[in-house]
Amino acid sequence: MTPRRHDSDYERRKWRQVAGHFGMGAAFGALFAGLVLFNNYFGLSGVIATSEAPTLVRIIFVVGVAGSFAFMAAITGFLFLVHED
């Protein structure tokens, strides 16, 4: 019975690490999107300001970029963990 428990603890630890990568990617993605909007890179903030609902567009932009970063960081973390074994 102990090998089975060991396997489940091992898998939980690995999934926690993947979740950590996901969270880290989300944080860095939100930071990146915030910097892009704050510094008006590519004139993006100006374009968003002229839209009908600029606050909603900003929220969708930040959440979308953060989600993309989070997904890619989780995939990368998963591949690192698989390669480690």
C-alpha cells in the first residue's frame, strides 16, 4: 500500500509545481500587459481609450495576455518536469 501512496504524493507534488508555473505566468503576463498599457507601447492605450468601453477592453486585454502567459508557462513547466523524470 505504501508504493501507491508514494505515487499519489509524487503526482500531487508535480501538479502543484505545474500550478505554480501557471500562477507565475499569470502574474508576469498581467505585469507585462500593464506595462504595455501604462507606457502606451505601439499606441495601444490610445486606441483602447477611443473605444466604446475602454475599461472593459483593458480588462479583456490584461486577462487575455495573462492567460496566454499562464498557459505557456504551465506547458513549459510540465515539459521540464517530464524531462526531469
